[in-house]
Amino acid sequence: MNASIDTMTLDVLIVEDEPSIAAALVRVVENAGYEVESVQTSTAALQMAEFLRPRLVLLDLSLPDATGVDLISKLKLKGVKEVIVVSGTQNAEITRRCLTAGVFDFIQKPAKSSEIVRALRRADGARRLLSREVLESPSPLELGFGSLEGNSHASVKLLDDLNHIASQPRYNALITGQPGVLKCDVAALLHRYAERGGGGVLVNCASENDQLSLARFFRSGHEVSGANLPPTYLESAQDGTLVLDDLTTLPIHVQQALSEYNDGGKKNDVFADPHNCCVVGIIREPIESALSEGRLYEPLLQQLAINTVSVPSLIERKQDIEFFASKAVEYLNEAYDSEKCLSKAFIRRLSVHHWPGNMVELKNCIFQAYQATENGEEINPKSMFLTQNNHRASKRISLLVGQSYTVVEKQLIEATLEANRNNKSKSAEVLGVSLKTLYNRLSSYDSTRDFTDKH
């Protein structure tokens, strides 16, 4: 007879046939506070699922006795709550089959330990311990390498807007824009300009989907206690800036509480003045859709939208590309203690590219080319990884002005897929979104098209 949910003895099962990778994953998962076992075959995985009833599975797709794709549904039939794929495959059809089979997340190898832990936390939201593991400190708000402070008309306007907001004693702000324009970096720049005494705190709202998400913002009124608990998000951002990345993924009851707190109507035992923290929201989807679907609390939106920053695309700042690239290489030279420089040919190649992935694509291109260049040498076009310019894609991008956000997003994604020969993994990287998010967006477009065709 199968064990009940209450008698489960295993948190995470790792299915990985490469011993060194399995050992590394075990260390990461154990350090995150989970009980974990690892196996190397699908047969062993099913046996473990039968007798130990693991709650979560980290699954490699390349197994010696079966394909990981076929294993997903079998594991779920055994009672596994969520399956997270960790694989090096670039095959779009295999990825699609995994997502169709119901995997919770799809992580590309090589994976960072932080990616693994975040995926586990999101998948295991129902099982949170009231400890430091739960109320962990948020990420610091930091600028990436290089610079955002160009001299083009679009860049100057962006910087003027940020300086105007930063000059206010206390501000709320909303940051929007196309995928890949580095909205979090813009928020960090706003915090730097404000020169507030407190720290900058970045909250990934997509990870705040469990029953204790409210407790990570507010201490009082929740059954979370203990002198050794880390500060809440609001405590961490006291006299500083709290940035809510991907705001529409934050549970609506948390958005409501933040709106009340922001209004001064929900005071915290630790805070005498609820107005010491500036709140910045980052939205990565059409606002109208999020409101109509009940994923965005309108009073909070109105509070943040008092100062709205629409980050310009890289195409609008094309005359800054050489400056951005030079600043990026300066930063990398200092970080790696090297002496590399940009060749004129490399700069020319940058200037003619259509940049569907905006600043994310530019920085990825520079970093890859930098790594492929020997110390003391010029970075040349041979070392850069860019898709060939696609004239139809470039033309499509140029016609976006005046269209709705939904149409802009759809056409940007289609142009990026076309420019990358329908390689969805590469397109997701260029756009600065997860592969699962890209598939969800494409599915929503398919649904819309089907409805339109039928009506």
C-alpha cells in the first residue's frame, strides 16, 4: 500500500546519470534545507517514487534506459507533485513535449545553484518551514556591467525622467518597456540617483507565490516569530528602495496589503513611519490584460503610475551603441584584469544589427565575444555571436510605433524567432525571458488567433 502524503519521507529526488552533476545537485539541494536522494536511471526513479514518494523531482532528459520526457507523466502518476527539468537540450520539440507533459519549470544546463533553489522554492510553495529558509533576505538591487547613461535623445530623456523622480523626498514609480531593455538596471539607476540612506532591495515577485509570501513583506499579524529571523523585505528597504520585479505575478492579496501600507493605513510594529520606503514596480506584460484578468491591484497601480518610466528600446538609442559597448568592455577589463579593446569592424557590425533583444542581447553579444578574445587583442566580428540581419524582421520592428503593447510584444517575439531561425531557446535568451514564459506567450497568441478565425 502506498504511503500517504503525511508520511512522505523524501523532499526531492534527483534523476541524473552523470555522477559529478548529480553530486553537485545533491549539495545544492541539501544546502537549501531539503532531504534529497539521487538515482541514475528511470527504473530507479520510478521505484523511489513508489516507495519514498518524493514531493519534487529534478530530472535530466538524457537517461541510459529511457527518455526523460516519457518519465514525466509516470512520475506524476506515482504522486510526484512537480517535475523540474534540468537539461542541456536545445531541441524545441522536446522542450515543447516537456511543457505539454506538465513540467513545472525547464532549466537549461549549465544551471546556477540559485536557479535550482528558486525553482524548488516556487514548486514547493505549499511546504515552507517557518525559518530563515522561508524569510530569506531579498536580493540587493545592483546595476549590471557597463552603462545605461548614453547621449542619444531617448537616453537623455530617460535620464531626465529618472533624475526628476529621484529628486522627490519620497517616490513611487512604475517601470515598463519592451523585453530586454534592462528594467531592473533602470530601477537600480533610479535608486542611485536618489542617494537615499537605505539599501536597494529587489524582489522577484514570481517567486512569491506561497502561503507565507505576505509574511516576507510584513512581520506583524502572522505566525512567524523568532529573534534570529532575517528582516522582512520592507525592513531591508527602510530608507531605501523596494523594487517589485514582474509585479503582476505577485499574489493579489500581497499587492493589496502593499497598497494599504503605502497609503499609511497598514502600519507595522517595527515601522513607526510607513513612508520611509520608496516602492518601484516593474511590469513585463500589457497592463490592460493584467487588470482585466485580476492579476494587478488597480489602487497599487495608480500609486506607482504617478511616476511612469517607459524604457526606450536599443533601436531608439542606436547612436549610443558604441558608447555602451565601450563601457561594457571597460568594466570587463577591470573585472578580469585584462586589456582588450573593440575593433572598428566589431563596432560597425554592432551598428547595423537590428537588436530584437535590446540591451540584453547587446550585453550577451559583448560578453561572449570578450570571452572568446585573448588578452591584449582586439575584439573582432569573428568572435561575436549574432544572427544575420533579417530585413523582414527589421522592417516589422520599424512599424511598431503607434500599435498596442500586445501587438508590439507579439510582433517583437515573432521577429526574434524569425531572426533566430525559430530557435526558441536562443530567442528566449535574447528577449530576456524564460523558455516557459516564451511558450506561454506563444500559446496565448495561438488561442487568440483561433478565436479570431472562428469568429
